[in-house]
Amino acid sequence: MDKRPDNQSDIRSDERSDELVDKRLVVVTGGTRGVGAGIARAFAEVGAEVVVCARRPPDVPVEGAEFVPLDLRDPPAVHAFFDGLPRLDVLVNNAGGAPYRLLAEADAERHARVIELNLTAPLAASLAAYEHLKRARGSVVMIGSLSGTRPSPGTAAYGAAKAGLENLARSMAVEWAPDVRVNTLVVGMVRTELSHLHYGGEDGIAAVSRTVPLGRLAEPSDVGRAAVFLASDAAAYITGASLQVHGGGERLAFLDAATVNKEANKEK
């Protein structure tokens, strides 16, 4: 991504990050719906050439993006896909997710498949894309999760994988510098077409939104704009970093449970 001559390393204050990804080739894994589709749209809107890949085609095509079928858990297919690209400037490792499943309610094999999709597959994709990215002085953006930074009951394997992904990105950033930058977006709760499966109907979404300091769930476009920034030359000196996109995080339960200041607050 960092293609400017050395004597032009400073970004003018009036330049925008969306002007610095124009015409670059971006691959978004799992980019057919939800957060991935939001990321793909964000890159397309700023003029990038976008390829999205997933096992199944999107129900609604992502405008401005080309779809290529790919199972990211099939290493030969992953290598063939990246070898077939003419070039690559940005890889966004977004594919992932997990059903709600308590640890003791499934065997280790099922949990291992979650780790494979959320950790091993991004590693495999990054390795397959490395030579392209090195030639382009490109960028990798990992899509992490708050679940990797705190306990994740019901999705423990997913949380463990996301924690590993963030650490992998830091190590990758050191090993691949200065040719390839690698960063992580640590994403909080996002409102997508599948939000009802996680939070319930509108009442549930509203209740969950109240636990976020900014008072709402993220939109996929919020994550997309952050990904565009990290992939752009506006972030040319940022690598090995984790950017939190979570609306301020989660309100701490003890603040509502504590009684010590309740009377004082009533008197105000």
C-alpha cells in the first residue's frame, strides 16, 4: 500500500484516506453479507477494485465488487485463488463467526472447526497472498472481535481464535515489515441482517444498544470506513496495531450494581 516515493512520505492534511486506495485491488474474505459486505462496499465506494470470496454467492450482490467462490478451509483452493490474481494491494481477513455453543455441549472437533475458520484460515490466506502483497508493499487488515479481549461464554472457541488472530497480526507485522503492514480491527457489536439471531428483535437490539457508551450498535459501514483507513497511506506508519471499533466498549456491570453513589446521585 505504501507506494509513494520516499520524498513524499508525509500526507498533506487535506488528503483523505479514501483518495489513497483508489484503483487498488482489495480482497475481502467472507465479503458477501454483514460486516464483510460493509467492508467491501466501503472500498468500492472509494474507487478500489474489490473481490469478495466466500463459499456461497451473496443473496444480494455487493455493488462494485466481484464475487469468487472459495472455501477458505481448503488450502490448495486458497493458493490457486491468490495465484490467479494479477496483483493484490490489500487483504481483509473478515471471514469467520461461530454459532452459540457452550463448551460442554459440543466435542473438541466442533470447537476446532471454529478455530480453523477464525484463525487458521486467515493465516493460510495471508501466507498465500504474501508474495503479491510484498511486491505491492501492501496491507493486511484482520477483523478481530471484542470477544477476543474478554470472556466469551457461549462462543469460547471463537473468542480464543480472535485473541490468537490479534496476536498473529502483531507477529506478522514484525516479520513482514517493512514490506507489508498488518493491523487488526477489534470490532464490537454490529447491526447486520443476522442481528436478531444474537440479540433478538428490535426490543432486544435496543436493550443491547443501551449497554454501549455511544448508544447504538455499529453499522457495517462503520467497520468498512475503519478498514479503508488502515489500508490507506494515511495509515502508512501504522502496523502491528489494534484499532477498537466498539462505540466505547461495554458499560461495566458493576457501575450499575454498586450502591455507594446512588443516594448522592439522587440528590443532584
